Amino acid sequence: MPSPDLLSRIEAGKRAVLGQTELMHREFGRVQSSWKYDGTRVTAVDVAISEAIFRELSREFPDDHYFSEELAETDTVMPLTQRFAWVLDPIDGTNNYATGIPYCAISLALLENGVPVYGLVYDMARRVLIHGGPGFGVWDGDRVARVKATPPDAQSLLGFHSPYDKEFARHASVLVQNFKIRGLGSSTLHLAYVAVGLLDGTVDHNVRIWDIAAAVPLCLAAGGEVHFLNGEQFPMKVFNLRMGRIQFIAGNAAVCATLRKLLA
């Protein structure tokens, strides 16, 4: 049985995320944005959601660690030393959000001893909270969800973004030749959509830990696999805003085996 400590945090996380959806919808496509040191976009709503969620959670769990993409810019590497930690991307898909494209999400992960044990992803486009983790199952709103069980074929839908490092441009050619591609502008949603069976798989070269920490436990709990191609990411031992980009593939076992072979 899950511990009361874990269950109380899951319920608090749901409340905190859902409490920010009204602001998210109200300012969608209207809010002004600027560009950060790393070339990514940020809006006042990103910052407001980050502050509000952590303010609410920290009142109930003051000893937990809180890590967000929208921390004040810093080169400091922050060690994870507490049993429970939260990793937040207040708006994954900020480019979409600022320009009025609805594929964006609030992404909140709960980690225990550095391992993501529960993910909460608010899918703004569908107005649905996707949530779950290993031992809990996965819910897409009120629907129990699973990763697609079918083997990959030419009709399979694959989430894929143009790689930041053009060294991986050859992967784009291979994937386009073998699958139908969807590039939504949100790595969180690509992986969460694998978990709930909307996409067959995803390949990404561009993410950092806050982009996927909430969606990884969703995918694993739904019967999928996540394979990191440039080193395991969990258990997370430190949080670093200047971390390198993560490369991974995800899907059911057959999808992942096919992707590994194609990308080798």
C-alpha cells in the first residue's frame, strides 16, 4: 500500500495544478513573452504558475525540495537531499502558449528518493488532467489509460521534434520514412500521449529533466518503456538549470525495439 505521506502529496499536487488552469486559459495567446539566456521563451504566466503551485505545496510540505524551470537564473547545481521533491515545468510548450497554439501543459512530477513516482500533466488543448504513476495506474481525465499494445507499422503515429543538434538530422529522415510524424511543440504532451494511447511512440533529442519528469512515470505506469540514449536520468541526484539536453525514445516494447534498430 502507498504510504500516507505519498498519498497526501498526490492529492495536494492535483489541487495545486488544477488551481492554476483558470489563469492558464485566461491568458492563453494574450500574455507578453520574453527570451531567456538559453534561447527559450518565458511569460509572466509561467512565473506566476510556478510561484503559486510551490507556494501552495510548501505550506503543507515545507521540508520537500522544489525545483522549477522558472527558478531565478543561476549556475548553481542544487543537490537533492530530501525524500520527496517536486519538479515543475509551469508551461511546457511556452512558444505555443504565447502565440495561441493550444498544445501546452502544466507538468508537475513528484519524486521519492530521486525517482519520479507520480506525474500530473494538465493538457490545456483537451482540458484534461493526465495523472498516475507505477502502482497507481494512469488516468486520462476520468478514463483509465494504457499505452497502445500494437506493434509499429507505417501507420503508427510518432511524436518528434526537429533536433536542436543537427547531428541528429538523419534521424528525422529515417523516422519520416517509417512512421507518421506529429510535432506538437510540447515534449511533455508527446510522452503523456504515448502513456494514454494517443501516440504510438516518441523520439526526442531536445528535452531537459523538467520537460519529462512528470510524463515518465505516466508512461511506465501505463505499460510503456522509456529508454534514455545518453545516460540514465533517474534517480535524480541534482537539479541543474544549465544541464545538457536529454535524448530518449518511448513506446511499448515493440516500438522501442524498432526505434533502437532504426536509429542505431
